Amino acid sequence: MATLAADQTAETTLTHWTEGNPEPADLAHIPGEGGYPIVGNTFKMLADPHGFTKDMVEKYGTVYRNKAFGGWVVALVGADANELVLFDRQKLFSSEQGWGPILDQLFPRGLMLMDFDHHRADRKALSIAFKPGPMRHYAGSLNRGISDAVKDWGGDQMLFYPAIKKLTLDLAADSFIGIEWGPEADKINEAFVYMVQASVAPIRHPLPFTLMRKGVKGREFLVDYFTKETHRRRKEGGGQDMFSQFATAEREDGSLLPVDEVVDHMNFLMMAAHDTITSSATSLIYLLAKNPEWQEKLRAEILAITGGASDLGYDDLGKLELTEMAFKEALRMIPPVPSTPRRALREFEFGGYKIPAGTHVGINAQYVHHMEEHWPEPEKFDPMRFTPEQVKARHKYAWVPFGGGAHMCLGLHFAYMQVKVLMAQILTRYQIEIEEGYDPAWKAWPIPQPKDGLKVRFKSLS
């Protein structure tokens, strides 16, 4: 019976997100292709999304239509397209209706799945978790947790991605939820892993033994857990962890957020934070191993700030300018969210094409981050692209790893902090090494990661 109910919910959700879609004939004036019957270009995109985008742009230009994951999408490619969709001066695009078909069964009503006034009100309430007081608390937790983990990383070659994923999940349990690492945190972490994997599962119904089924079950577990915990923390009081801040967050009228909304926000934030940081930290470690001269520059900067210690003080975070530039360059080369969907609420025009209301559209950060008109020698790792002078001279929306406009990532400063603390703890202890000629393949979905786990060696400096 539970499976039948889940199937019916999935069917209702799918119908909800396809109501009002334009007919294929309404998009026929836009160049593009539908691929194979039924599946469209889904499997081509899953196999090589960046190569697929490159081929489509070369064939059809920077505005094209494509059928995948059950429906038609119009791709809008370029920095101007990023600005149109993300800044959204005219409130043309719905983030909720863009992400909904992908995430609604798993992460409904997360901040990214809200629009306009509701989004603004909840974003303001939740921003309390990123004020200086809580952030200072997170910095202490991050230093302790990362230090305990990385001190054992020296020696033999290891797989970095699974190690940093486990560490990031454990840090999230500590900083975000305020619980000790152990069996309870392991259950929470496992549920999140299944939910993220299910977000791009080709089978969108929670059938037995499918990824979607595991993801839906993971969500059920977390809804139950966070609901009970929200009530408890409101009654007994909480600490400085992010969940306690959310549980007691108030709207402008002084009312608490509804419990079910706190739960959905917590689910979404945990997913958005730990998986994107895991991906971006992995890409930075790989690029520093590949470019050891930049390791030396970052190490020198960190040692000058910390005086030789590994712990990085909260008040010193802003002083790591080169480290931040290197992180930004890693986010350019391998953005953790390669593309972003939206749905048009009204007809609009872009690139010489009229695009009807109801059309699902998408922008592509990965492609724009490698366009030579913005990034000379785009495959070269060069953090100096992010000097103030270079940034000022470049299109503002040529670099969008954190999104933009009203939906700019709420936790971006937490991401900078976690990666800076990680670099301080690693680079004051180790030289990061990879085998000569090593060039791992990367899996693009749902969030970029090296297929082999990234083989690295941390060689002790002492």
C-alpha cells in the first residue's frame, strides 16, 4: 500500500509540473532536437552533459530546444542569459517550477524551491543562522572537526573524495544539527546520500529497489527526525548549531516558521551544503596537486596569517585572499551546480526568439565558465583571474557558481569558511601529491565528482 501511495504521489507531482507546458509546435521555431522516442536526449546528457551542451551550441547556437527527462527544455547559454534568468528584473522565471520536477519528491519547499515574497520572507528569517555569532561558533567546530580528521591523512595514497564526503557529512552533523558523531549521525548521513542520488534517477517513480524509492524512504526518515527535534528544541531551547537557529527563526511579524517548513529547509540546506562543498573541495585539492606552485603560494599566505598554526581564527578568514581566489578558480573550472533550471511564467524574448509562457528553460554555468571570450585559456588553472581588477573588467554573470540575484546561495560565506579552514589544516601539514600524468575522469551528475575517488597522497612537511 505504501508503494502504491508513493506512485500516486509521484504521478500527481508529475502532472502538476507539466500542466500548462507549451506544445511541441509552440517551440518549433527554436532550433534543436528531440533525440530518441520517449527518452529524448536523456541518456546522452547523463553520459556527457558538457560535451552534449558543446555539440548543441555548435549546431544550433546559444538558444536551442532539447527533450530530456520527459519534457522539452529551452537552453539559454551565455553570460547575458545568466543575467536574464538569475537577476530576473521582471520576475519572469519561477525557481520553484524549474527545480520542482527534479527535487519535489525529495526536497520540496527548500529555499531554492520558493519564489518572490515567500522566498524573501523565509530567506530573511533563515539568515539568522549566518550572522557573526553562529558563524564564529561554526568556525570553532570546523577547526576541531577538520583537525581531528586530517591529522591521520598522511602517508600512503588515499581516495580523497570518499574521505572528504564523510568528513563533510560529519561536520554537518556537528555544525548544522548539533549532534555527536556516531550511529545517529550515520543514519542521517545515509538518508541524505540516497536523497541526493535519487534526484537525477532516470526512473522518477519510487518503485521497489530503485534509487528513487531509497531517496523517498530517506526523506521519510529525516522528516520524522527533524519534526521531533524541532518541537524538542523549541520547548527546551537549542544551541548555536544551524538547526537550532532555524527552529527558532521568526518572520518579520514575530511568528515562528511552521514546523514542516523548518523541516523542509533543514533537509534542503543539508543537501545543498555538504554535497556542493564536498565537490568543490575535491576539485580544489586536485587542482592544487596538479599545480604545486599554487600550493606553495597558498601555504605561504596561510602560515603568514596563522603564525605557523593549523587552526584558522574567525577574524582571519578575510585575510586569505589568495586562498579565496584559488577556490573561486576551482569553482569556475568545475562548478558544483553545472546548470540551473527555471520555468517561464510569461512569454519573453531572448536571442531573437520568442519563448512562450510555461516553457522550462535552463542556463549552463559550466559552459559559460569555459567561454574564451570571458576566460582566456579556460582550461588553465589561474587564480589571478579573480583579482579585483580582473573581476571588474569581466561580465558580472560570467561566474555564477553560487547562482545570483534573489536566489544567490544563502550559505556561500559558510562554504568559503569551510574550505579556508580545510586548506589551513591541510597545507600547514602536508604537500598534496598525485601521480605524474594523472587525469581522472569526472562524473557530472548529480554533483561533479571524480569517478575513481581521486587518488592523492598527503606527504608530511615535518
